[in-house]
Amino acid sequence: MNVREGEVSPKKGNRILNIKRAALVLGILLLFFAAGIAAGVWIFLSSIHTPTPGSEADRGQAVADRVNILVMGLDAGVNGPRNASLAYTSRTDTMMVVSLDPEFKTAGILSIPRDTRVRIPGRSGYDKIAHAHAYGGPKLAMETVQSLIGEKVPYYVRVDFQGFVKIIDMIGGVEMNIEHDMDYDDPYQDLHIHIKAGKQVLNGEKSLQFVRYRQYPAGDIDRVKAQQRFISAVMKSFFEMNTLWKLPNIAREAAQFIDTNIDPAKVLALANLARQVEREDVRMEIVPGQPADITEATGASVSYWVADQQQLKKCVDLLIRGIDREANSKVRVEVLNGTDVPGLADKVARLLRDQGYLVIRVGNAENPNKGPTQVLGPAQGSSSVKGVCREVLKVSPEATVLERAVKEDVDVSVVLGADCMSGQ
């Protein structure tokens, strides 16, 4: 390949592309509130020399689980002592669940409005989800989110205002078109927001004002949408070449503003994953619902965001569980019982149909399968095969993917084995 004057070499270009991908996904991970870029950079730099493990051809492959992380921006930092704030006493100014899929190299982001009405474990009545962290730190915040979405969220990342301001200043600010004058003063929080309408470069302080502004017609929902626009603007600024070379300094500055329970080994794995995720493979949604003023048992009228449970389940399926029923409906599956236990194939077939898969045949395997369950399919259908295997793992804990030819009328063949019995 010829390299024209002013272009980078293919080798250097690949490295820059990796940097951009890591910054994009991990930046989105944390940028929804504060020092997200910094965390992404920190994670990336920690893993620059860590190779991505390759797969061995024609061997059974386990299908990795999704990784769910609760990202919290705390209403602290510039408003009080940082250590006390990060401990327990602060509320979450921004909260979202980020789900990373190591198999399909995708990411789902579900933003949770701070006024979402929930039951906080261990407390009576209803409350706003933003209060969970103040009552019990990240542990209680994770438990509350898990109760809301019905899915485990074992990891968290916390960031604060100070890191946000510093990192935005380090990348030279963020260019945005402000649609209307933004003016708001709250002396109790020492919060003063004054931004004029028009195209401009926001420094760290002005950027913080922008993401904290809430005086929109639809309140917190419009605020979340504005933060999404901010993410896009930051990504554009962050990808400028003069910013990429600032990564080491940004990482050093960011470390003091980040708190997480993700162990170093997992951090490295997430960084390797981030470098492989394309921008179009990141999906973002807001918890569906509507605003409502509700009179609680105490007699107080409280303004909430009330989640639409039916629509929320669809969002969680798509963004957090990775279940795309429309896509699954095009995958033809057969389920064959390789054990001597009757009814297993029917049970697995029902499970797959519940996820939208087109199960066209259920029966017994030609030969007994005394080993683990096998999920078979051609190499070109690997995404479909892995998707089916992930569901089968719920009842066959040792199920593996094998590259094999299958019958012409199916895309994936499931041959149940002895582990299916142990999974009952």
C-alpha cells in the first residue's frame, strides 16, 4: 500500500485506529458524566502491550458472558470534600448501565434518569434512584439498579466533577452549538450556570455547567439527551490529532478522580475489547417512561420519572442482555436430544423460541452425546451460532461452539449432552 505525503503508515494508522476505538467506547462509558475520557485513556494505556488472545481453529469454544457496569457521576467534588463524597454521602448526578459484549464486540448503554421512581432495598416506600448511593454507597446503588432492570450489574465506576473539568480543559475544550441561553443559580449547591446561545468552545467549567443544566421543558429526559449531544461533541474533539498525543498526561491526571471495583485483569480485558468495538455498534437508550407527580404515603407530592416496565424490558433485552428478537427470528435452529432424559430438547426449544429464534425441528440425536452440549454451525454463521450458544448455556453450563456443516434447512444445530442434565 502506498503512503502519500502527510499520511500515517499502515502500522501507525492501525495503532491510531485502536486508540480511537478504545477512547470511543470507554469514553462513552464514562463521559456521560465526568472524567469518562480519562478513565478510558487510563484503561487503554494500561493495556497497550497486552495482546488480544486469538482463537484456536476447529476446537470447542466457550461463549463469554456480557459484562455489565454501573457508571455513576456523583453530585460532589466541586461542592465538598472529595473523600467524604465518594464514600457514601453523595447522590448520583448521572447514572447509566453499560453492557459490553466480548463475543459480538458491541456495547449497550442504558441511561437512568436521576428521578426514576424505585424501591431501594432496605428502605420503605418509593424513592428517587439518585438517592440510593447516598443511603448505601455503590453497593446499594448496584442493588437498586439490578432490581429496576432485572439483570445483574456486578461492577461499578464512580467519577466526580473535578476530574471532568480538568480533562475537558486538557483536551482543549469542546465545541458545541448552544441552542438557547442557559441561566440557573442554586446557592445551596454553589451551582451557577450561565452560557450564552451560539456556537462556541466550552472549557471545563462551562462544560460542567452544560451537563448539569436541568431547566428543560422535559426536565431530566431533555438533560440526558443534551448529554448525548455532548458526548458526540467530545468525541469529535477527542479524536483531533493534537489530542491523541496528550493521552499519557490525561491518564495521569484522571487516576485520582476514578473509583472502581473492577480488578486489574478485568480492566485489561475490557480495554482489549474496547479496541475492537466500532462506533456504529454502540447503542444508547434512556429508560422509557413518563414524568409524574405522585403523592406518597407520607402525604408529600414528589416528581418522578416513572418507568414503563414493558418498554423497559425491551430495552434491557436489547442493550443489556443482547437479545435482538427481530434478528433472531431469521435464524433457523434444530434442537436434538443426545441424552436419555426425555423432554430436554423441548425445554431448550422453548427457551430459544422465547428469545425469538425460529426452531424448526426438535428430536433425538442420531448418536448419544455423553460429552458437553454442542452448538454446531458453519464459520460464516458464527454470530448466529454464538448467539444460540449463549442461550443454551443457561441450561447446559458446558455448552461449546463447534464449526461444523449442518443440514441445509437449518443455520444452527444444538446437540444436547450430559451437562444439560446437570443444568436442570
